[in-house]
Amino acid sequence: MMHLRQPLVIPASRPLRVIVHARFSTDEQRQTSLDDQIAVCRQFLDQSLPKGWSSTQVEIRDIREPEISGEIADRPGINEVWTAIESKRVDLIVAEESSRLYRHPTKAGELFEAAVDAGVRIICLSDYIDTADEDWPDRLHFAQSHHSRANFYTRRRISRAHDGLWARGAAVGNTVIGYKRRPSVPATETEPAKGPFYDEIDPEKAPIIREVFERIANGEPAWAVADWLTSIDFPKAKWARRNEWVDYNVNAIIRRPIYRGEERFREKVSKRQLRTGKSKIEWNDPDKVQTRKSEHLRMVPDWLWYKANEVVDGRRVFKESYRGELHPLHGTSRDRHKLLSKVFVCGICGGPMHSHGRHNGSYRCANASRGKCWNRLYCDRDRTHLAIVKAVVDAVLSLEGMQDAILARARELHESGGKHEAELRRLEVRERKLRSQIEHLGHAVEHSGGEITSLVKRLADRERDLAVVLSKRDDLVANSRKDAPLPSGPELLAHLEKVKAGLLADEKRAAVMLRQMLAGSIRFMPYRRLCSTRVVPRAEFEIRLSAALPGKAADIGDADGGNGGGDAAGLGLRRSLCVDLFEQPLLVRHAVKAFHMREEGITYVEIGKALGISKFRVEGCIRLGKMIVEQGEVEPYKRLTEKPADAPRLNRRRARDQRNPRRRAS
């Protein structure tokens, strides 16, 4: 126990105000360490205070800081000590050692100097520091140097321990999504599980990870995959700040080589900031990154991993990699993705349709506002969403009457091998071609007497392509051998009902399912009514209903031209839809039907009662219906591809200038 050269003195007019400070660094240390530190400090006070002192003469306040490093300058506990010193509400500060206050020489010196200037005495027992002594600066300097070196050697020991775990194949670092930790010593009734711990695949999450790679490899946007993961409540890492998935979370999964059986260690390192004491994560030098093969952790084949990463690379605006503040998009906000984000485009210029207004908003062509597109139409946002979803739901429900034909076609493809056989033949041809190229390049390298750098690079590229082809072939053979059962009729109907419920559910889930079925973009097209200047908006798009089928039945779309061809089986699983984004007036809605009823000799009054309109509107319906039939049309609207000169909605600026010549002149 430390013996004081200058005794403690209790003021005559007020109590002696004492702060006892205790801290420990990590949750791996003993939780009772704080109690032990406070007990030692209080025992010291009992022995050092004048004999016969009472609790009314001394006020002791404990400040505890569990699980926080002393290198960090800004901490709640130490900030409380600073406040007490600056406000002069403390006379004495007692700690087990100076590193409990700060393990930061600069900050420790500032704290001690501020305390001495304010007339506050600091005593650190194990370091034999007492600011009442004249040599306290030297003692503090030596003690802080010792603690700093101790931290340096501690970091070296931790690094050495991690190297040992890495060499034994044990888990190092945080658990990656899709894996779980297995202890080498299982837990008992009295003892928790002990390490070293080993990673293994989580069978419940592995299929989801595989599907993420497949979706990205097939060209689905990362933000759409993120919406899908959020809609199925796929858990993120335990340290994630938000539960919703975003695009960069998905891209981070695609970039991880562990999913193809290769682990990397020390890709990032922690660098301590000298001023604040906090650690900053930085990318490590590539030559210092360690790798190891871990085939037992493989979730996706090489071909799928490389293909998904190539898709992500192709989407990069800036091909050179810039990180942190050097990145051109650093600090910019991202738009929230809604039901039709990125898929709703103008059918005239191809520009995006932007949503204007927060509540009762509308969609408008982004290029029209800049004068680059003549399509000045707009459509109500809520009506547009409802109309498009309703059209897709009706198309999905139409499959209920085709269940026998769908299951028969799926069974036929399943028995014949379907797309697997054609893909296997294509891969075999590709394999023979690559082996021939590798053989010729190897022969050229062996007999080259000059510069061979380019030849070696081409040889390495061909060998990598061959490894991808072999991996894809093996994976295709393994999948083709799986005896996956085909869905039954009731299962097919139940799945279609789930698809319907998902489309009519919340917007995020509907957006994911809609993009799975879309074959391209949704085009916003202007239509003009016959013999009228009125122009109205419609949405044109194509859907693949095979994406709404369960399991093996979904392969029908790929086998029957689902990737761009026709419908070879005649099932009509690829359909073109045209949806009204406006409300048709009664005159237009009943025109053709009223004309045919009049041709059959039905009176105006009877036609009005049958169609639910007045007899005065019947005459207009018949007149418009006659015009439609005589012109050989099937509906009263005609698609526009060029800007008409007499359409007010498309020439609003011109019509306004004609009404106000003074405005035009200005």
C-alpha cells in the first residue's frame, strides 16, 4: 500500500469531496475488477485519512467505466471527472493506477495539469503518483510510458494468438452471414462453451445466399435483391445498425470470397488515432493479406461467384477503385426505391419516369421538363400502381385454369433433361476450345526466346476461364441429378394464391415480385382518341408468368423461350399487357358494345338500361362505336409515336402563348 509524504487534510468548514475512479477495457476481463479497484482505493482512504473521521466529514463518489479502453479520450466516466475538476466540485481523485484514468500520455498529462491548477489532488496507488509531491510529473511520465508499452506488447500478443488460430484453421474475426460458430469444447451445465471456435455452414441460410448470387448473376439490381431480403426478413449481422437491407450490403456479400471456399485474413486493419485514441478501420496492403482454402465453407461454385462479381464490376461507373473521401459519391444521399423505381420509363425517349409530390403525386418524364422529350403527359401515382399490380394479378390468376397443361409440360421437361442437356453440351464445347488454347499458349511460352509477359498473362486468363467452366459443369451435373419432385395441382394453386397475396401486400414485397416477372421495362406511352384531340397515358410491358410458378415448374419459361424467344409450348406464359393509367369515360367504355346492340335492333332505352347509362348518352356511344368499326379498329385509342400538332396536352406551352400574346412577346 502506498504511503503518503503529504497527509490528507479534511477542510474545517465542509466535507472532503473524493472521487474514486475505476475502469477496465474489454468484456473479456473480470466483471468484478471494478469492485476490486474501488475496494483497494477505499481501503487506502481508511488508512490515510485522519483518525476518527466520520462519513459526515468525507463525501466519496464512485465512477465506474466498464468495458471501455483508456486510450479513448472521450468517455462518459472521464468526462464526469473533467466536469468535477473544472467546476471545482472535487478535492481528491483516487485511482488504482494512472492508466485507469487514461492510457494516453498526452491526455493524462492534460488531466493532471488541469487538476493541479484547480487545486485538486490526484493519487494513483500502484504508480506511486501524488500531485502533492514535486516529482509527480516524472512519475506520471514513467508510468504512462510503461502502460503504453504494455498496450503495445498486448497488441502483439493478440496478433500472435490470431496468427495461431489462423494456422490451425480456426475462426478469426466476426462471423460471416450464412455461417455459425462451433466450439471445440461444448458447454456444460456449469461451464460455457470454449474455443478455439470453428466456422461451419448454416443450412437454413445457405440457400438464401445461393439465391442472392443467382439473382445478381442474372442481372437483377442489387437494390432489388436487398428489397427481397428485407421482405423475407433475412437477418443481417448482429452489429448492423439497421435491419433493412440496402444495395451495398448485397454487393458486400457478392465480394466475399469465403462463399467460394477461400478465406482472407487481415484485409482490414485497425489503426489508432493518436489524438482521440479511437481506432479507425483501414484497408491493409494487398501483400499483407493472408488467404487459405476452406472447401468445407463453400456455398457457391466458382463460375457463379465470378459471374456475379463480373456483373457488379460492370455496373461500376468509375472503373478505378476509390475508397473513402476519394470516392466521387462520398457523402451523397441515395433515393428510396418504390414500386416502379428504375423500371418505369418513357416510351418515347426512354428516359426515367420521376415521381413528383410526396402525397398525391404523379409520374412525369424526366426529359420532358428539360425540353428534351415531347411526351408531357403525367399520371397519378397511386392509380398507376394499382392499375399495374391489378393487371399482373389478373394474369397470374389466369394460370389457375391452365394447371394441367403447365404440369404436363413441366413433367415433360423434367424427364427429358430440359435446359440442362443443352447447357452441358455448350459447356463441353467451351471446355475443348479452352484446353486447345491453353495447350497452344503453353507451347508458345516454352519455345519463346523473348518477352513472354503477355503470353503468361493470357495463359493465366485461359486457365481461370477453364476452372470456371469446369466448376459450372460440375454444378450443373449435380443439380440435374437431384430428384426434385414436381408440384401437384393443389400445390400450384396454393402457390399462385401466395403470389397474389404478395403482390397485393405492402409495396416492398410487391416490388420484388413484380421485378421477377417483368421482361424489360414498363413503358409510359401516349394514346390519342379517334377523331379527338384528347391524349391519354397507358403503360405497356411484358411479363414472364413462369416466374410465378413454383419449383421445377418455373423452368418452363427458360425451356420455352422465356429468355427472349416465343412460347414454344403454346402456354402463353410470356404476355404483353397494356394498362390504362386513366379512367375511361362512359362514352368510350361502352361505344363498341352499344353500336353492336343497336345493329341487332335493340332500342335506345333498352341499351341504356343494359349498360347503366342514360338514353341521351347512348346516341353518342353508338356514333363513336360506328366510327371505330368503320376504321377497322378494335378500340377507340391509337398509339402515338410522333408528336401531334393539335393535341393541347402535348402543346401546353404553345397554347398558353397563343392565349397571351404579350407573354409570348416577352
